[in-house]
Amino acid sequence: MDESNVRNPEPLESVPSAEAQVETVEELRRQVEEKQDRLLRALAEVENIKRRTQREREEYIRYANESLLRDVVPVLDNLDRALEAARGTGEVSGVVGGVELIQRELIKVLERAGVTRYSALGHPFDPTRHEAIARVVSTDAKPGTVTGETLPGYQLHNRVLRPALVSVAAAPDEDA
């Protein structure tokens, strides 16, 4: 074995020089800074999207009933005209006819918006659709049946908006 080779080993070509290492570190630092900048921009964009979505949602909620209200305003105008006509003339039958016409117009507007009116008369009392305001002793009606209706109920797409205010039949012996 040759001893000169052992004492003076040849430099390894795979180990980069100090200058090359500094350049590599600088390149990696630039890449990290670039990626960090892109990350910060992406996070800012996500935050902007969240704020814009929230604003759009609030605006949608604020103006969701706009089309319904556009339909209701002319009905209110007709009611104003009917009241003005009633003040000008003393004729009751014309006023009643005008108000009935306005009522039908308003019901049509509500139906287009998905609101339906329902009656509870003769139906069994249902606490999810009816609000009992009186109990009436009756021999004619089956106990628990709605015998009177103070106000009709209204639904919006099968969800109760306002329950019907009703009187419910009770058996004569229940009161004793």
C-alpha cells in the first residue's frame, strides 16, 4: 500500500465550496421569503372573501322581502284611495265593496308569496296550528273540536306563521 495516498487524501469533489454553500443558503432564503409572501397574500385574499361574503349575506337578508313589498305597496295605495273616497262620500256600501276588493287583492299577493290562510272550524284542536282562547261547553260538538274561530291561521309554505285563534268544545260534565 502506498503511504503517500493515506497521508494526503484527495479533496472530495461532492462537497461544495463555501461560496456555493452561501449561494445555496441565499437561494433557499429567497424561496422561503417568496413562499411566505404568497402565503400571506393567500391568507389576505381568504379574509377578503369572508368579508365580502358576509356583506353579501347581510344585504341579501336586508332585501329578501323586496319583491313581496313591491306587490304590497299598490294594495296600500288602493286602501288609501278607498279611505279617501269614503271620507268624500257618506255611502257605506261603496266603501265596503272597495275594502272587500282590496282584501282579495292582498290575499292574492300573499298567496303569490306562499302565504295561505286556513280555517280551523270543525277540525280537531291541534296545538301546533291552533291557539285556544276559550273553552265552550257544547252538547252538539265532540269534545276537543274547534267550534269558533276569532282569527284565521296563516301558513308560509306549510309552516305556521300565525296559529288560528279558536274556541274549543268541551263536554258538559267536564265543567262540573
